[in-house]
Amino acid sequence: MKVDSILLFETEKADSLYPFSILHSAWEIRCGALRLFEKVKKYYPDAKLIFNGREKHLKSFFARFEHDNQEMKRDNILILHSAILPDSAFFSNLSNAYDEFIKGSGEDKSVVFHFNQVPVAAYVPAKDRINPDEKDKDLFPKFLSDFAGGLNPVEVSQPKVINYLWDVFDLIDEG
């Protein structure tokens, strides 16, 4: 699985991270030494990070961190929910599951990664993207909720999820 871009997105459940969520986006949570988006960048240093979330929070985030180029291009994109702890075990799990999928299907296709029928991430290769534009930032997160049935399902093991702020304390040693 070759990843050129990663779309990190928030859902309405970001409010469950209160009081942190008042001023910050969910991917800014620190779990150990790094914030969640920094962990993603550490695992995929050459991939461009693209963010989708609450508008005022995005403006604040971009003012504090340099992620200027948010343009959607025709490239291989990994779509991640910001509540997933992005550790090496999670990314290895996705990569191994996708490799197995390719062995079985014989071709590089768009997939939705599931755990117990719950979508946790998606991968869309560049060849499956027709006309990339800014609307994709809103469309791609829907792959994990509304359109998951239309893509190839790939089962993965249980990811570590941060539903509430205190979950970070349970995951700090694992992240």
C-alpha cells in the first residue's frame, strides 16, 4: 500500500473530548511525546497530511502548525478517523491486510478497513480517483460511514480508539 496523502478527519464525536475539543482539533491530542497527527507523520514521513474538521478549529490549527498545502491531488490516499491511535501496530495491520487483499483479488483497488463490521479507515488508489477537488475532503470521510458498503471490505484487528480524553491515559504506554 503506497500512501501519498493522508486525510485525517473529525466527526461530530470530537465534542466527546471536552474540554480539549473547545479549542483544539481531535488530532492535536498528545499521547506520549507526540500529538496524534505527529504520530501519523512519523510513520508516513513522505505523505502529505490533509485535515478536515470544524472550520474555526482548522484555521487555528493552520495558524499554529505549518500544513499550508491542503490541495487534493490525484494520488493514493489513506483516510483516517482522528479517534484512532495511529501507532505502528495499526499501520502494519492496515498494510498487511491490504497486501493480503491484493494477493486475493489480483489488483490494486479501493478498500474500507473494518473491525467487526465497523469501518475504521479507507484506502483509495490514485487510479480510482477521477477528478480530485476540495469536495473530496467532505466526501472521503463518508466512505467510512455512508458509503462503506460500496467499497471492498478488508477486515483488520481491533484498533486502539480515543473516544474520551481519559482514554489517552490508558493508551499512553502503547502509543
